[in-house]
Amino acid sequence: MDINRVKQILSSSADIKVMYNGSSIWIDELHEDQQMVTCHLRGPLEERTQVLISELKEI
């Protein structure tokens, strides 16, 4: 995925499915200068982690 697509997803009201390491995630925040996002797994868990944008895949 690229940074422009992350920006589009964050500004969209649509439910856009994004995968990281085989798991469906929500993108919470973009860290453009580091090419990373803060995200968490879809579901009841709220544990957040930072991952590289290049490791995200849109379904």
C-alpha cells in the first residue's frame, strides 16, 4: 500500500478492509514522516501497534 491510499482510507466513511500479517486491521493514525501507521485488530481488542505502510494490503 502507499501513503496516498492510507490518507484516502483514513478520510473515507466507507468500511475499507485492510490486512496486516493475515489479520484484518483498522488504521488509527498515519505517521507520514516514518512511513508507518498506528493500527489495531478489528474486534474487541484495542491493542495498538505501529507497522510499515508497505506491509499493509487492501482487500
